[in-house]
Amino acid sequence: MSQNKLEENLKQLLAESYVLMLKTQNYHWNVKGINFQSLHIMFENQYADLFTAVDEIAERIQSIGACTPGTFQEFQKLSTIDSENVSKGSKEMLVSLIEDHKKLVKTAKKLVQTAQAVTDDATTDLVVTRTQVHEKHLWMMKSTLE
Ligand SMILES: [Fe+2]
């Protein structure tokens, strides 16, 4: 039962990370305004991090003996984060990404509890690191908005 929950939580983390990667890359391409250069680079750093993360999470799912989802349909179904068409100003982009990274921290923290319940140290380690990275992105984006 807990193993099922572990798989389910990992798949959610994968799906949300993947959707957020696409959304962030979309912002990287479409951001406009006086802060263009810094936000263009910040968003690139974020989607590059997510690109590495999705592979690590997907391969962790395989390592625990489960099957990794890998289609947009599955990711959309599993994710509480939506990709979207961009008609936003740069400030609204930051506000929206802050909400998304908060969601990912929430998903990651839930997953840490599940992994600890089945003493899966490798998953715990991976997901604690993901939490730290999302919290760092949150700090940087909040500081940019001030
Ligand atoms: Fe680029």
C-alpha cells in the first residue's frame, strides 16, 4: 500500500516538474520588458534544473520497479500545475511561477513522508534535494519582485 503511494507521489512529482519545465521555457521565450535579460536567464536556469530533475525522478521510478509515465496526456492528468498560453507581463510570470514552485515544495514534502515511511533513503535524499532547489528558486523570485 505504501509502495503504491510512493509510486503515485513520485509520478506526481515527475509530472509537475515536467509541466513546470515547459511552462518556464515558454516564459523564457516570451518574457518582455525592462528586466528581459535577467528574467530570460533566470528562467533558463530554472528549466535547465528541471530538465535534469525530471530524468532523475523518472529513473528513480524505474529503480523502485514502477513504470514511468512519459506522455503529455499523462503528465497533464497527474499534475496540479498547468502549462498555459502566455499573455502575461513579467511580474505576473514571477507571481505564477512562485505559486508553482510552492506547489512543488508541497508535493515534495508529502513524498518525503511517504519515502520515510517505507525507509526508502534514496528517494528521500533525491526529494529533499529537490525541495532545497525549489526553495532557492522561490527565494530568488521573491527577491526579484521586491
Ligand atoms: Fe534560450
